[in-house]
Amino acid sequence: MEILPGIHRIESDLGPRFMCQYLLLGEERRVLVDTGIAKTPGEAIAPYLEGLGLGVGDLDEVIISHADLDHCGGNRALKRENPGLRISCGEPDRPYVERNRTMLAELYCWTEPYGFGPDEAAKERILEDLGGDCPVDAGLRGGETLRLGPGWRIEVLHLPGHTPGHLGLWDARSGAAIIIDAALESGIYDREGNRLIPPRYFDAAAYERTLRSLLALRPRHLLTAHYPPMGEREAEEFLRRSLEFVGRMRSLVRAALREGTTGLKELTARADAGLGPYPQSAFELAAGVRAHLSELY
């Protein structure tokens, strides 16, 4: 639905949870934020556009928030339908967004030398959802602005931590921050409110800086990929809970080290027991564990 003037939220199922893309319709440009998984353009994005009397060919640009299968898996399908579509993403994430197997190896399977990670069936599903390689037209660094129409410009925000090149958008007109996965509280929940997937961050200091910068921004509306839209007070509480999780993870890792637990696999299992449990993708806690280990060594 159109949740703010010119800003539409497209929601679809992703297993037991949901995911969202955002469509910004200006008088001069039409911009989509994220493309979901490989089947999302055909099952959710195109039908939504058709309901507005538009088609995929009417999109001018796609801004990919970050490298993850549920945020850029539809790139190839959209580009096939609209060859002139411009695709941009954060420059540090570009190698992963462009090449599926690079993302698989470096974002999902990097724990394999430590003896854990996704199994072979999960790897096949990841590649299926990623939908095939697709070039990126522009790498962004944050600070860029995009004119959508008279009196409407949006600013690109660099919000690293979850991934190095994670982007968000700031709409000063409405006071809305579209942050996608830049803050993840204590995890992602299913539709019934059960905690399902852990918050992943590869750089603890960068993630904390992102959270503090968003708190300082004081958005009137906070728009994410996997949580309901939030007003100002809800947004502040959500961001503070996200910060609190980082503190809890840091304390858990340090306590485990003092007690003699040093292996990444064992530390990750301890984090799951102490902060979760997380029924799905618990191995992704390893990113935060490693991030806090790097603070100490």
C-alpha cells in the first residue's frame, strides 16, 4: 500500500516471515528499493505495479540496499523485463550483488573452514533464490541525492554493519528513513511473532555507529524489510533494542573467552543458547561473534 505520499510498501511472504520492497513514485522518476528473491518480481512487484496502472518497464531505477538473497535475487528477472533499468548498490557490496557464487562463498559459507554453515541443500536454495548474475550500473557510497520530482529529493545513506555497503534512504519531506536491514533488533520474527533468525553484523563498530546515527536522525517513520512500519517512538525503542543486543553479544563473547571457550563454532553455539535460540540460520551469529573477537585481538 501507499504508506506515505509517494512511498509504497510491497509485502510478500518469505517462508514463515515476510519481506518488503519499497516503491518511490515521483513525478519525474520511479525508483524501486530492492528486488526480493528470484520469483518476487513476477509474484509481487509486477502485480503491484499493474494495480497502479504501471509495468516493470516504467521503472527508472532499482537501488539495492545490500547484498542478501532476499534483497537482490530479483535483479536479473527485472533487468530481463526492462533492459534499460538502472541498478545501483553500495560499492563495497557490489562484488556480491553482481556475482551469486561470490555472495554464497563470502557471506553465507565463510564459516565452513570452522566446521559449520549451510548444508548442500541450503546452498542450492540460496543460489536458486539469487536468480543468476546481473551487472550493477553504479556503486554508491552514501551522500548522493536523487531527484524524484519538483520539491522531492531523497538522500542515500551509508549504513554499514549488516554488510559493508548497506544503503538506506532518507526522505526529508516525510521524515522517513528506509533502512531495510540496517538495524535488526534481537532478530527477525515470523508472522506469529516468534523469533526466527539472528541479527547478523560483520562489523560491530560500524553497526553501532549506524544505529547511533539513526537515533540521532530521529526519523518520524522507520521503514524496514522485515518489521512493521514504525513511528518516531517505536523507531527509537527499536534502535535502542538493537544497540542493547550488540552489548549483550559483546559481553557473552568476552565471558565465554574468560571461561576458556575459544573456537568459533563453540562460541556461536553459546551465543545461540544465550541470546536465542534461533530456529533458522543460527550459524549467522558467527559474524557477530567474529566481529567482537576482532575487537579483542
